[in-house]
Amino acid sequence: MSIAILGIAGGSASGKTTVVNKILHALAGEPIALLDMDSYYRDLSHLSMEERQTFNFDHPDAIDNALLLDHIDQLRVGEGVEKPVYSFKEHTRMPGTVRVGAGRIIIVEGILALATTELRAKMDVKIFVEADDDIRFIRRLTRDVKERGRTIDAVVQQYLRTVRPMHLTFVEPSKRYADVIIPSSGPNDVAIGMVVSAIRHRLQEV
């Protein structure tokens, strides 16, 4: 049975989740396993809250890539996995896991989804979601203050200290590996239709 592995990358607050939801809607009825890379941040429970708040979450080393790759391999052979639970308020993993069942389509979504060679090598379709920097910052500011309990000053400081530099160093350059670049600030139905067609073609392969 053919399995399609889809990677979706893009800057922080670029609209990746919206694109994922559109793809899920278009592929309704197909068994899909979704791995969001935010769940795979390394466990920082050994650090103080002050140390966690200054941690660089936008560097590839912040992700437990070994666990993520292992979970992709398990899903590929039809086994379910136990996905970690990560708290953005506590800046660390929480007790318990979330069961992700096997699917014919595996979606890996995160800012660094295309930034790691080993991860890219497993993907059949690679997508980069693009949005202007000012739009992304406004979205991130609104989200982090409303949903993650951050202050405006803390969001701005983190953006300048790590988010923007790491975006320029790792995220933006990974765009060159994308098969499809999808704009999130305008109509993108044609691009998403191309992606869905590519996935269906992959599933039909023997």
C-alpha cells in the first residue's frame, strides 16, 4: 500500500495551520496522520522557567528530531505512535501523550520541516507557506498574547533575539527545497489543488 508523506514548512505565523486544514478538508475520507513539530520540542523540565524563557526555540536543535524521525518511520509501516504534549506556557513537555494512528497520508508541519536533510529525505511532497514578515509578526504577537499568556514586550524581545535571526538563517533558505510555495495572504486554492492531486497520484502508485 502506497503512503504519501507531506512536509509543510513556513515562517512562524505564516498560515501553515490554515493550509493544513484546507488540505485535510480536500482529502476528507482518507486516513491521515498529522505530526506537528511544535509537539516535538525537547523536554526542558530540567531548566528553570527563566532559562526556558531565553531558550532558542527556532533553531533546528530545539526539535527532538530523532523521536520525530522514529515516529515517521513507525507510521510509514502502519504502526501508531504516542506524540508528546508540549506546553507553550510552561515551555516544556507535559505528562502524557496523544495517540496518532497510522494513515496513508502523513503530514509533518512546522517552521523547520524543510530545514533538516534527514527529514526532507522522507517527504514525497514538500510545501513552503509564505507570508510577508510584517503580517507574520502581527499574527504572532496577537496569538502569543491572547493564547499563550505572553506580554507584548516578551514577544517583541523573543522575535528580535531568536525568531527573526533563525528565520533568516534556517527557515527562509529552506524554501528552495519546496515543490510548491503557497501564499497565505491571498487566494491559494490552485496551489492546494496541485498538492492534493500530487498526493492522490502518490497514493495510486503500487
